[in-house]
Amino acid sequence: MLPVRVVRDQGLLTLVLLLLCVERVASEIESSDYSEAEVLPDSFPSAPAEPLPEFLLEPEDAFIVKNRPVQLRCRASPATQIYFKCNGEWVNQNDHVTRESLDQITGLVVREVDISVSRTQVEELFGLEDYWCQCVAWSSAGTTKSNRAYVRIAYLRKNFEQEPLGREVRLEQEVLLQCRPPEGMPAAEVDWLKNEDVIDPSQDSNFLITIDHDLIIKQARLSDTANYTCVARNVVARRRSSTATLIVYVDGGWTEWAKWSACGTECTHWRSRECQAPPPRNGGKHCSGSMMESKNCTEGLCARTVAPGMGVAVYAGLVGALLLCVILVLCVGVLAYRRRCRHLHGDITDSSSALTAAFHPGNYKPPRQDNPHPLHPSAPPDLTATAGAFRGPLFSLQQAVNDSPHKIPMTTSPLLDPLPSLKIKVYNSSTLSSLELPADMVSGDGEILSLKSVGTIGRERDYHGHTLSRESGLSTSATLGNLGGRLTIPNTGVSLLVPPGTIPQGKFYEMYLIINKWDKTTLPSEGGQTVLGPVVSCGPSGMLLNRPVVLTLPHCAQLDTPTLDWTLTLKSQTHQGAWEEVLTVGEETLSSPCYLQLEEECCHVLMEQLGTYGLVGQSCPPQPACKRLQLALFAPRAPCLSLDYSLRIYCIHDTPHALKEVLDLERSLGGVLLEDPKPLLFKDSYHNLRLSIHDIPHTHWRSKLLAKYQEIPFYHIWSGSQRTLHCTFNLERGSLAVSQLSCKICVRQVEGEGQIFQLHTDIQETLPPHSPLPAGGTCLPSSQVGPYAFRLPDSIRQKICASLDAPSARGCDWRLLARSLGFDRYLNYFATKPSPTGVLLDLWEACHQGDADLVSLATALEEMGKSEVLVVMTTDGDC
């Protein structure tokens, strides 16, 4: 029974323990419910909020290279939307390329967007601020903006602001080679080349490149003798400067004297030394002093002896030789004298006839004695044909007739010395006008040339198969000789410089300069070409020139862009009237007959053949070129007695000649210029020029124009072959009592630049004459002859030429002067001339007419280190 009882007790115990556990758990649950009931809030929190967008990729600054558009990209998360805004305006949704993805870690939405920006969009932006774009991203929490990314047009100008110059330096001397790269966007990076190998200062510590891109050689070594080139590069292009040659030279030094030689038979000994410590290298100076010296080696005790009787024999031989020479000279003199006397006795019969014949050319024939019609005194003989044809010595009249082989040339006779007060008259058969010249202006052979077909300003001539009219204000002429001169057509920007020495000594030409009227000579423009200035004739044609003349022509090409957008061509008219290309700027060769120096508003042409010339141009892709135009507003001269009133706006080239032409035309029509002409850049974009009138007081005035605007076709303006293009706005006032007129006239190229005229005028008020041209007293004279035409005196010119014409190994010659003056676009043209410096100075005179200040030239010479020339300019010049 005991086991059964034990089992029952154990089961009972287990049951009791189980009940106790259940009761304990229940009490804990109740206690927990009670405590939770005390801390529970009134409401449960919502799900976590979505954060603001965060940019994982922001747009970066970019550069447009040529015409290739750039891509801007940004990426944000979380983002429900993302767009670009450029210059404050939203980019069209269709121009976005959007991609969406899911971040695998955070589970948030990631959005990425791209846009493309073209060159046209950047160029169309007006204002001082660069083109910019930024990204804007949205989420449920708000928006976030990225940083701005700027888009700029990349370029790199062609010309270096400063180029390295060649030098010669001593061994171990510090060397500085300067380089200022061309302006560019982005700024150019600079490398230095040594004989076409890139210099790496980290590999050679003797080189140092400064922050200003200069190259410093700390201690010049012989191995540093080389050609150095500065290279500028950016994303657009790579430019090379002119090469600078650096020569590291070593001056020679003596070695010690060698030992004295043995005493010789003449009681002297000698010693020598060599210039080898070190030897001169690369043009270094040779040692100064003597390589050898000698002295008496017996301290004066040694005496030279002569054999007895030797001195007497020597002296006797010398005396005999002298006597023989005297006898031979006397014999030759006697024979020559006898022969001379025989010739003079047989030929010279009349000294007056010899004197008379001396002043006739060799092909002169005396008039027949039986001529019944002698030459009238009022019509002197035409000597122009024979004067220019004679060459060589003059002979007596008998020699001209009989052609005896034993006559004496009379040019060396004292009878032919020029008379001090002699004046020679040169007649022109067509005009019977004469030019009196002092005898000292006539050369030894008496050559004077007066061209028959020159005439006066009012005459018309046949030239190149058509007639050119010399009208007042469009032409000038002057008689020029060896001293040269300058022809200028006032208020037109056209001139011709004839340097001294251009015309051969003793010859005189009546030279002319004419601006051709368009109804007489038309310069054709082919394809996209445009005429950029007046067509000018200079002559006489076929004239032989000893050196180039300088023809200055105004032009209306806009040239201040980062890169040259023009292809400019100089054209000349042939004798048959056809036009042919003479020169294209930038494509010169050694066979090019001209050199063209281009400036912002004019060009200067060095030429050796006179004729008819004109400048044309066309756009150089990819950038369209622009022409400079002027807009001139004219109205009828007050007082106005009619109800009708007209306003005329001319669209003309921005050249002095074009404006002068319009002013002369309106003066003849009774019109007045209301205000100074306004400039306008006309782009080669095939868009017309649009003109419209606005804000007319309709209570008193009305416009007769039915359309909203008028247009001048693009080609009429761009070709440049149509002159005085204009539009007229015809108005009508309500009554004669109305005198005040206020309105606006807008002139602009479609999708291009424009100008606005704000007009406030009293049509009954007589205004003083208004002209933008300079007054008559301030313009240059029409012609200047001789030294007065040049700013640089001849003495200074000759000294500068003598100093710079010869090539210098250090580069300090005419080439450096050309670079300093900005005439170094094609140096080979000047190198082919006998005096390159003289041609450069002629070009300088032409470029600075009217304001030729010697200070600019003196500054260039000072930078070259030509102090000796500066001294001459200071004493002889006016600087």
C-alpha cells in the first residue's frame, strides 16, 4: 500500500504546483494591464515622413567647343519629379531625358535627368551674366535646388599677348624667356618646348616655369643652346608662339705663356700662347691681346753685321730702277699729248655749236632750213617723248650728223657745267602746261617725265576700258618726284603714300587717286562674298616703282571677335575690265604681289603695281561674320509748308566715304541729318532688316504706311553692291498748325541686333547744320609733297634702317621691330625687300597719318635696346 500512497501524494503535489503557477501568471498579467492602462497616449504615431531630396549628382560647368552641344546631368533621391531651370526659365519638359531607379539599400526612388545645351542658346543670351542651369528636385517633403552650372563658349585667340624673344647669354647666366598666352575660355595651359621636346622641371631642376608662364633657366649651360617655343592649349585649340633661339656663348681665355725660344740670329727670342682656356664657343669673344711676343735676348749686346760693299750695291740698284721709271712715264705722257692735240685740231671748230648740241638728246634732229612754217612761239615743242628716251653721254651736233668715230664726248667738257640759275620747262603736248624746276632738281642725265594722259582733276580718262570721272570730293592728284608724297581724299579714309625713293631720281609723275562711282565701276561679289569698302583707282597705271607704295582703304568688317570670322580678299581690275583675286589674307606666299595690314576700321596695302582695287570678304565657318553698318535719319529742311512729312533712314557701310556720299545726296535733296548715325552689326544670317515706326500721336499725325513694318532684303545689304539703301516713312499732320512730332523708329535685323531712334522735333524750327564729319580745318590736306608728307625725317629713317636692316643672331633687328609694331603677320614679304626696315617705316607712316607721334616708334626702339637710334631721334626728331 505504501507505493500507491506515494504515487498519490506525488500527483497531488504536482497539481498543487501547477495551480500555483497559473495563479501567479494571472496576477502578473493583471498587474501588466493595469500599468499599461496608466501610460498609454491618447493617439498612436503615424508612419515616418519622406525626407527632402538629396542630390547624388549635380550638374557641372561645361564648355561648348565649336558647334558641339554639351550635356548637363543631375541625380537626386528621393525624388518624385526633377527638372532643369536655365537662366531663370524652366526648360521644356520634352527636352528632358529622365531615368528612374530604386535604391537597393534605402528603398527610395532615384531619378536622373539629362538636357542638351547648344551654342545657339548660349549666344542668344543678352546681358552680362553667363548662361547657367540648375536642377530642381521634388518630394512630398518639399524641393531642393542644385548648384548652378555655367555653360560658356570655348575659344582660344590666335595671337600671343607676349612671345619669347631670342637671346645670347653668357655661360652660367640666368635666363628669362617670357610668354603670355592668347586669351581663351577656358584659360590656356602653357607648355615649353626645347627643340620640340616638352620641358619638365621635375626632371631637370635647372628649369623653372613661373605662375605667369615664364621660363627661367637658373644657370645657362652649353646644352641649353636650343630653340624654345611657348605652346598654349585648351579644349578648343593648340597655339604655338614664334620660336626663340637661345645661344649660350663662352668667351675665350688665354693659357699660360709657353717657354721662351732659343736666341735667334737676329738677337731675339719669342714665346706664344693659345686662346684655349676656355676656347670661345657659340660666338663668344676671342681672347684680346697678342698670341705671340718677342724681345731682345742679349739685353742689347748683340749687333747685326753687314758684309763690306753690300750696302753700296743695294743703293745703286734702287737709284737705277727709279730713273728707269721716270723715263717711261715721260715717254708715255709725250705720246698721249701729241695724239690729243691732233684730234682737237681736226674736229673742234665751233665751241658754241658744241654747247648748243650738248642740251639736245642723242636722237634730236634739227628742223629743216626750208620749212615754211616755223614753230609758233606760243606752242613750244613737245620734249616729253625724247626726254624720257635718252640714255648715256651727250655728243656734239657734228657727231650726230656725221657719226665720226673720232669725236670727243662732250659730257665731261667744262662747257656743259649746269648754269646756277637755269630753269627747265617741261611741256605737255595735250595741255601746253609747263612745270618749272630748278636745275639742282634735275639729275645728271636730265631725265624729266611728264605723262601725256594725266590732265587735271576735271578731266575724264579712259582707264581699263571704261571712263573714270574725277569729281570734286572723290579724287585728288599731285605731281610727285623722288622725294615722294601723300595723296588724301578728305573725309573718306582713302589715301596713297608714296615713300621717298619710289620714283626714280629726276622723274616726275602726275599721280592721281580716285574713288570710283558705282555706276562706273562695280566690284562683283560672288556667292556669299560682300563688298566691304569703296573701289579705288590709283595711277598712272604701268608706272615703274622702285619700292612699294601704301594704299589705305576703309572697310566695314567687324573684327573684334575672339577669332577672325572673315575670309578677306583683295581684288584688282584688269585692263579688260575683269576682276581677279590678288591676295587672300592669311594665305600669302613668296609670290604674293602685295601685303595687307589689317586694322579695325581700315586696311593698308603695300603694292608695287598701281591700278583699281577693292576689298571683299565672306564668313569663315562656323561663326557667321558681321558687317558694321550705320543708320542715318534724315528729314526735310525746316520750315515745312506742306501737310506731308517724310522720314528717311539710310542703311550704309560704317565707313567715312559711305556717310559722306549720303550727306552729299541729302544736301542736294534738301534733307537734314537729325542726329548722329547709330551703329548696327549686321550678321550673315540671311535675315532681312526690319524697320517700323511707333508711338505716333494719332490725334495730330497719321502714318500712310499700310503695313506694320518695312524690310530691306538681306542680300541687298550683304552684297554691298547697292548704294544708299533706305526706307521712307510718309506721315501726314492734321493741320499746318501742328509742328511738334514725337515718335520711335525701330530698326533691327530679324533675330539679330537693333537700334531705336527717339524722335522729338519741331518741324518748323530751323536747326543748325549738323554733320558728323570733321570740319574742313581739321581734315588732312588733299596732297602733301616732299618731306612735309612724312612724320619721320629722312636722317632718322636712314639711321634706323642702317641699324636694323642687317640680320642679328640675337634677333634684335627689323624682325623684332615688325613684332613691336604689329606688322609681323607675314615677315617673308619684308624679307624679300632691299631694306625691310624702310618698308616697315613706310607702313608705320601710313598707319599713323594724322596722328603720327614719334613716341610710339621710340618706345618700340627702346624696348629693342637701340639706344643709339633713340639719341638720334631725341636730337633730330620731335619725340
